[in-house]
Amino acid sequence: MINRLSSFNKNIFCFDANYVRRNFASIHFINQNNKLLVIDSGTNHSAKQFLAALETLNISPESVEWIVLTHVHLDHAGGAGLLMKQCPNAQLAVHPRGARHMVNPEKLWMAVVDVYGLKEAYEQYGKLIPVDENRIKALADEEIIKFQNRRLRIIDAPGHANHHIVIFDEESESFFTGDAFGISYPELTSNKGEFIFISSTPTQFEPTKLASTVKRIMEAKPQNCFLTHFSKITNIERNGHELLKQIDEYVMIAQQSTRNGENQQDRIKKNLFELLYRKLSTTNLNISRQEFGNLLDLDLSLNAQGLKYWNIKFNKQV
Ligand SMILES: [Zn+2]
């Protein structure tokens, strides 16, 4: 059974990738003339959801023409190999820096085993399946994917990761932004609109590059952005300014984190929590510190880890 297939204007669909918890990670696709272009694959555990979504629409896996990966972090790309197997006519589109990791996922896998351990890595992502390199198209900045009668423009989008692209769909005037335009969970939408925050996961977070990416997305004045975590947001101007402000706030927190003897990562995490909870407190939502902490626990841990890593890499602060 598929959990929640949502549909939006211009034949855009979204379903839950079945990762971590409900409403955590999504997969989007465009259905044009019963042909599909999929954005992000989720993990190997998302494949079942994907097949169920196709069945709901009465579309066969053979109709998938494109699987486009915003970047090769495993919650976005871990299931790409399996999906490519299930969709024999699909081409995989990915940033030039991500392509070789799809042909040989060993390095991605080792990185994840490093963080989670072997057992947990399997449970989270399943075994990574290599993709035939003849089926991969590496996409450069400003390249266009022609998909049926639609055009999708690729934008190089570093800052969250060096292997990140965002995809502008001219038909819907919308971006598919992966993790480059923040995270926004529907549970936190309030009278003030969407609640958005930066994702600074390790190991390639770079604030200056991310700010340029956010600005570039804003300059295109899109109607919507479709985020992997989690789906559609609309007020791009307001959300973009908030993200730009937060990049500075994150940097400040990271740089101030080495002042006393406390564990640096824990301190960053605590300060990120306080920053974001303070923002939430100005809305009409009634969410306790405990609930907020639970909802954002994984994101805050990863963000703190990424900021600590950035500190060491660029500021030589240990
Ligand atoms: Zn990511």
C-alpha cells in the first residue's frame, strides 16, 4: 500500500520515500503523457512505494524515461541502482561529480558504514546497486533535459554538497531543490507560513556557496520549490531570505562553539536547537521543546556534525 500519493498542478506528484519516519523524505515525479521523470530515488526501501505509486496511476516501470538525482547522499540516491534495474528504459541524470559514485557505489557505501556501522547501514539503505555507466548522463550547469514536451533546466547548486544540482521545470515554473533550499516539514507550517531551515550535513557544507545557490534560486522567481524534506513550499522570496539569514546564524554558532571545554558537536546541536525553537516560538504553533527536539533530532545531529566538520576544514578549529 502506498502511503499518500500527493498530486500538484502541472502533473507533479509526490510520495513518501519510507525513510526514518513519515513526512521525512519524499520522491517527486512528473507524469507527462504517461511517461515519467522521477526526481530522487530515495533508498532501496523506497522501491516498493515507487511501484505502488505507478500502479495507482496505471503506469508501467517501462514508462520511466528519466531518474534525476539532485545529489548522491543516500537518502536521495541510495535506491537509484535498484530503480534503474526496475525501469529498463530510464536514463539516470546526475551531477558530473556524482556520476562515478553511481557506477561504483563502494566509496558511498564505505562512508555510510563508517558513520552507522555495517548492520545499521544495511537497515537504513539496503545494498547499493551499481548503475551501468552507459545509462548515466552527467549534467552540467544550464543543461536542458528535454522530457516529452517539457524542458527542465539544470542548475549547478553547491553549498550543501559539491555534487548537487537543482532542476527548474519551465512548465510549472518550479524548482526541485533536493537539500539546497533547506528543509521544511509540513508539521511545522503555521500562521506565518512554512518553517524552513538549512541542512548543513557533512562533509561538504560551504556557507558562501550555499548562499549563492539560494540567491540563484530566488532570482528565478519560481512559483514553488519541491524539497526532498518535505515537498512543496510556496513563498520563495520570504523563505529564501530566511535561509540566507540562517546561513549567517549557523556560521556564528559554529564559530562560537569552541569557547569552552564542552563537546563541540553537542554544543552546536544545542545552539541550533535554541535558534530554531526561538523562531518557532514566534508562530501560533503550540509545540513543546520536547516534541520539537524529537522531530528535528536527526537533522540537528547531522547539521551539528556538518558544522563541526566545516569548522575543522576551513577554520582549523578543533
Ligand atoms: Zn543531502
